[in-house]
Amino acid sequence: MFPILAERLAERVDAVVGVDTHTDTHTAAVLTAVGTVLAEITVPATDDGAAVLLAWAGRQTAVLGTGRRAWALDGARCHG
């Protein structure tokens, strides 16, 4: 990420939820706006897994400032 973009994002959110998608699972991490990893989770690539991921992200980010978060998805079920 370009430094100016990272700086602007850090001013607007309290956390970034990064998700690496796979065929059978999705792995996510919550990072502070400056890039410190706070927590990680792997869930099944199912509707139930998505619900778990959304609830988990809400809990992880609720304690950070206003709870404002950005999502960064890798590939969105695109595998090479």
C-alpha cells in the first residue's frame, strides 16, 4: 500500500479485517489501522462460516475506538 493511502486509511478506521479466501476455508486477521495483528481465525467457506467470521470481526473491532473497520478480501474465491 502506498504510504499516503495507508495514512488516510489509518485516519478513518480503527481496524482492518483482512480475509484470505480458499476453496474450503477462509482465514482472517484483524489488524490495527497501523498494521498490528490483534487476532486471527480460520472458518469454513460456508454460510455458517461467514456468519461466524462476521460476528468474530464485530467482537474484535468493537473494543477499538468507534469500531470502524475496513475489509480487505483476497481473491474472493478466485484460485489462481
